[in-house]
Amino acid sequence: MPFDDDGLYRGLFQQKPEKRPILLVESKGGGKKTAHMYRVGGIVVSITVVLITIILLWYGVRYSHSLMFSNNEMFRVTELNIETHGQVVTRPFVQQCIPIDVGTNLFAVDIGALQENFLKRTPSVKDIYISRRLPATIDIEVWERVPVAWLSREAFLAMDREGHVFRFPSPNRRMPLITGAPNKTYRPGERVEGLYSDALAVMDACDAERLGNAVDLSRIDLRQEYAVRPNAVKLVLTGGEIVDLWWDRKNGSSAERLSDVRGRLQYLANLLRDLQSRGQRGATFNLTLDDYMQNNAVTLREG
């Protein structure tokens, strides 16, 4: 076949293009995947080791705690120290309601649960505090609710300053009786609302102004059928005096509303003292008017 010198030169010395085998490309891709799998596997193993270590530590701490505290014979209860503040709740009653036996481990006592259950079972108790005193004493301190008014003397049902209802088995306790509220029967453990807040406001005002001797409440009647003015309450004093009382519950701030009822009751106390100084006694007092100081309607008792 004829060819020139240049063609002969190209045919003898020119190299063919290098072909890259497909297997080489695939080999590189497989290496990356293998390295990635190794990294993921290492992370999973590390996380697993950490979790197992945490679990083992947790069980170790619990076991150590058990050996040191809950199973330690040194912390067996030998004494229950009970202190009560009030007139009704007694030490035997507390012991009966809080079942902590002598010999019980000090740290096996669930203090939170005992306190919660006791308060649910005993509405007459305002608060209870149970604590551990090393090495072997449980201290229990109980604060009773202080009754301020009767809801029913027959059922020994009373309420405290915050309106909490509870049984108070002391029928001779001198407290005003709240009557005439709507048909609502409260039970121990409940809290009064509605018109009862007016009765509480009256008692708060008497205490704040120290009017107990002058304005000695026997009954607070919340009935509205015969009220001189809407939302008026009727007070019956221990001397038999009847007082129709009203104050603004809507306008102004709470401080201003409180000041209004306090001012009216203070004015009533001054009237009672003035009448007593003159040897007279009032029968009825009308303190429902806006200008009650200028137009106080007082009827005197005959005889």
C-alpha cells in the first residue's frame, strides 16, 4: 500500500488514545461508599457505648443510693415529732392519717404524696409540712384553718378568711352566721363564691378597723328579697341592732371599694358609741345611701 514518509512516521510512532477501564471508575465509587459506611458505623457504635455507659451509671447510682440510704439500717424511723397549730387537729389524728410506722426507712417515705393526701382528707387543715431529720426522726407540723363565720351551726360547717369550707366541731365558738344566700349547699373542701364575698368583705373591714367591740356581728343576711337597696346586706348585731349596709362594688379601684365599706362601718361604730354615751340604743340603721353621713336613718329602741 503506498504511503508517504509522513504517513509512515505517523503509523509507526503515533500512540493510540488510552482507554480507561470501567472497572477503575467503579472501584473508586465503591471505596467512597465503604468509607462512609465505616464512619456511620463508628458513630452508631459510639452512641451505643455512651447510652450503655449512662444506663450503667444510672443503675450504679441507684444501687449506691439504696445501699447508703433506703436500705441503710441507720436510717430507720425511731421517732415521730408532731406539732399542731389550732384547736381541733390532734397528734393521734395526724398519726392515724399519716401511716409512718416506727422502723420504716427514713428515705422510703414519700413526703410529697403524704402531704397531698393529708390535705385532701382534712379540709380543716390549711397546710402541713413533713421533713426528715437525720438520723431517724420525722418532723410533722400542721396549721389549721381559722374559722371566721358559720355556714351552719347544726352541721358544724364553717369557713375561713379565704372562703374555704370545713367542719369545725366547736359549737360554742362565737362567730357570725351567714344566712340567706341562694340555694347552694357547700361541702367541706369547697370554697364559697358569689354573695359570700360580701360577707367576707364586711368581716375583713371590721377586723381592719378593729370594730369588734362596737360592731359585734351576730348574723350576716345575704337575702335580697327585702333589701332596702339592690346588693345591700343586712347585719344583725349581738345587741339586736339591725343594720342595712350597702357599698359600691363596681366603680373605682378595689382599694376605693374597700375604703367605702370600711368608712360606712366605722361611721356605724361611731354612731353606736355616741348613742351608748347618751344612754340610748339604736334599733335600726340605714347605711345604704350614697350620702349616708348627711342622711343617716336611725330608729331608736324604746324603753
